[in-house]
Amino acid sequence: METMQQILMRLRSFLEAPLFKVGEAQVTLLLVLYFLLLLTLLIYLSGKSKKIVNRVLAGRGVDLGIREATSSIVRYVLLFLGLLVILQTIGIDLTALSILTGAVGLGIGFGLQNIASNFISGIIILFERPVRIGDRIAVGDVEGDVVRIGARSTTVLTNDNIDIIIPNSKLITENVVNWTHSERKVRFRIPVTVAFDADVRKVEQALLEAAKNVDEVLGTPAPGVRFTSFSDNGLDFELRAWTTALVQRKGKFTSELNFAIYDKFKEYEIEVPYPQRDIRIRNNPFEMNHKEQRTEPS
């Protein structure tokens, strides 16, 4: 029966058996396990450092978007530098990785271009900050609040409490509507059509009073009314109102204004018209001549 010492010797010889070479260094199973252990520790410490940087900046009153960008950049730098230190620690010469680097670059060129594009786009977003944590954005059919900006993708939370993952390259190459990029004050336009015989000044007064009855409408800038056109169905107006409170809930804000407009129109007896069409019926001359011929006496 083997002693414990013999078992340990066999295990050691198994772990130290060479698998392959990187330059002059022999890579063994023990070296691989050591590398994975150090890499796990590096990822853990870089994540902790990100939280610490975020907490320190928050204590100094730094904006949320700047905190997230700064802490993410610090984490990426620590990961890069830590990986170089780990490779040197386990005895792998970085110059020997030149061939491997070339192979990775070739792989990026053929199969990983989307990942590389998203990563570079993420770095651009973190530095230029066209989109920040907490912004209200719309990209194509997706609209919601930015809750996370990662190295590869950005997470947007919709009003339905659904997380949408958007590749970072999409935020750089496509048109992005950022409702709160410079400030959270946004103007909404509510179109309204009234009957042709309505008093236009009374309509203007009713729309302005309706806007004042909605708490979320700002007093400065003041709401405005525009008489936009004469349409087929009636007179077209547009109520323009500013808000900062319901940018994330445009449907609710529009609904509140429509309720207030409806109440005011009932109060002032302003009619909202139904679609109107004039129909002209013309007789067919051929049918009339045919009928006259049939009624002639023989």
C-alpha cells in the first residue's frame, strides 16, 4: 500500500508534467491552475476597486454618469495591468506571445469584429459620454432608462420593467434620441382638432387652462398654443407644454393633458368634429338613354 508521501509525489509529478511550451517556458497543469487562481483573484479585486472608486466619488457629490465611467475605466486598466503581472509572475515571457497575439488579431479580423467594435464603442461612450447612466434614450423601437454601460453592451430598462440589451456599436453608429442629455426639461406637443365654427380664441384659452390644471406642466417656460392648419375635418391646434417630472412616462403625461383638454372642451362647449366627407352621386348617361328608349311608345 502506497504511503501518503508517495501519493503526493505522484500527484506532484502529474501536475508538473509539461503540456506545451510558450517560448522557453514549459506550461504545466500546476501552472494553469496557478494562473486561473490569480486571474480569479484579479477579477474579484478589480470589481471591488470599481465599487470603492464609485463610493469615493459619490461621497464627493460627483454625477452618477461620471462615477460609472471613471470606475469602469479604472477596472479595465487594473485588469490589463494585472494580467501582464500575472503572466510575468508565472514565468511566461510576453515577447513569446507575439505569435499568439497575431493569431488573435487575425481571429478578430475574421470572426470577432463585432465584439471588438462593441468594446471600442463602449470605451468611446465612457469617455465622450453621449449616453450616461440614468439618461432616457430611444434607439429604434427601444425606449427606456440607461441602467448599465458595460464593455460590450448597454442595458436599457423600459417602462414595462423589461431590460433591453443594446450593443454599444449601435449607440455610436445609429441615431440615438437622448431625452435628458443636457437637461431633463422636455417640451411635448399635443395635437387637437375642433369644429370649423368654433371660436378660435376660446379654443386657445381652453387649451392653456387645461395645461395649467396639470401639475407636471412647468410654468416657465409657459405653455403655448399654435393654430397650425385648416384640415379636411376641422381646425387644427397644437398645445405645447414643458415638463421635467414625466419624461420617463410620456404616455401618462400625454394622457393627463388629454383628460384636462376634454374637460375644458366640455366646459366651453367646444366640439371635436367627426371625419367629414362630401359624396356626389352622378347619373350614368348610358343608363338614362337606355331607359328612355325602353319607355318610348311603339
